[in-house]
Amino acid sequence: MSVTFADIQAAAGRIAGVARRSPVIEVGPSRAPLAGPARLFLKLDCLQPSGSFKIRGAANTVASLPAADLARGLVTASGGNHGLAVTHAAAARGAPAVIYLPTSTLAAKADKLRALGAEVVTHGPVWDAANAAALDRAEDDGLTYVHPFADPRVIAGQGTAAVEFLADVPALDVLLIAVGGGGLLAGVATAAAHLKPSLRVIGVEPVGAATLHDSMAAGRPVQLAEITTRAGSLAPRQSTSVNLNLIQAHCEGIVLVDDAAMLAAARWLWAELGIATEMAAAAGIAALAEGRVGGLDGAQVGVLVCGAGADGIVAA
């Protein structure tokens, strides 16, 4: 399975009216400027209806499903954001959704899912265990399973973020993307390779969940022995060859940041710009603050702020 730019273009048409064309802002003078980029642009997918970029892939997938598949109901496993996106997209088509969550998922996300009408099941310590249970449920009850990152329809939907970003800032030199299962990075890198081959697309992954980083080094999907990051939306133990092949073909590489750097970056986004994100969504800012990406002198850099949250908000 693979994804083409034509798939991404088709996805853009399907998700219109469900996903939002999120705004791009330029980071201006700051009390704590980030060294390196000449100009820094943020695309705020944290302002999507479901709170993250995940609505792009979920909406494209749900819009692609036959009526019979929708009528059976949808099931997926998620660290929270994909589940919210599937629930939102399913509700727009009148379909029920069952969301499996690992026990590490924030209670606020589980509560929000229930408030949106999803059936929520908590199972296992990490996403991979929750996903195995979701697959069993799909087989037992005849539900339609929606993969959070390894479905070409999901990847194509996520790629629409790069189409919008480059339309708004065509002079971008570098684009930093947070990495979990790799669906967003695979889609964005595929779109960028078509629209602007010179663009450096770089993934940013937690030290405590270096799934794609290690897979790229090995040349195949590897399974991590454990997950130690608190950034639950970036924490599958294993990705797939669908994602890895696209990332290897179109992405410069993946850099690693630790939880402390992501938390500090989330707090920077809140203190400097009033942007409330989860730790995972601040991974690109963390990479800049930690100097993980070279060759940025004079560069125009873009960061996709991929999900909303309160990790950066420090109580007074």
C-alpha cells in the first residue's frame, strides 16, 4: 500500500466542511527567542474541531467508507486524539463509534469522548494493547476498524496539512513534524515531495518512544521493549511498513527530544503566544530550543502544532 499526491488532493475535497483550514501565524519578537530560524511559522492544527490534526485522516477515511460499513459502527484504538477525531467524523455521518484507550490516556480525553457519544473502553498500558483489543472487538461484533496511522486514507488526509502550509508559506525551507505512529509525517512528507522537493521535512519523536527513529536505523519496523514518555499521543511501540516506506522515501530524518524539553516547549507556547497544547504538539519547538536540527541559519522554518492540551499551562 502506498499514498500518492493525487490521493492527498482527493482527501482535501472529502474533508472540506469537517476539518478546518487551520491558521498559520508567524512568531514575532519574543522574550525568549529561539535560535536558528530567520523566520518561524506555526500552523495551528490544535484549533481543529476535534482538537488535533487527526480529524484530517479520520474525516477522509469515514467519507470513503460505504454506507454499510458506517451502519455497522466504527471502532479504533487511540491515545485520545485519533479517537476524538473518529468520533467527530462518525457523528457527522450518523455512525456510532467505540474507542479503546490505554490506561495512560488522560482522564479529560476519555471524558470528552463519552460526552461526544462514544463508547469508551480502557484496556492495557500502551496503545498497542488497546489496539489488539479493538481489533478483537471489530471481528467479534462486525464493527469497521479505523487504523490511526497505517491506513492510506488516513495518511492522505494528514497530508492535506502540508498542502495548506505550503500554500500559505511557499518559501518554507524546513518543516518539523511530531511523530507517533508516523501517519502525519508520512502524509506531510509525501505532499511536500511533490510540491517542493527541496523542503527539508524532519520528524521529531520522544526519546521514550523512538519507534520510527529506531525503525529508520534498522530499515524495517521495530518493536520497542517499552514506552517511557508521558507524551501518550506519540507512543506506539511499533509502526508499520506503510508508514516507514513513505518516511524513508521523503523525509530527511528524525530527531529525538525528551519529555522535559517538550514540557518546556509547551510552556513557552503558552507564555509567549497563548497557545494551549499538549506536550506532543510542542515537539517541534522542543527540537528548535534544544538545537536538534542543524543548518537553520537564515532558514524559514515551519512547525505543525498538532494538538490542543493543557500541559503548558502553569497554574498561577
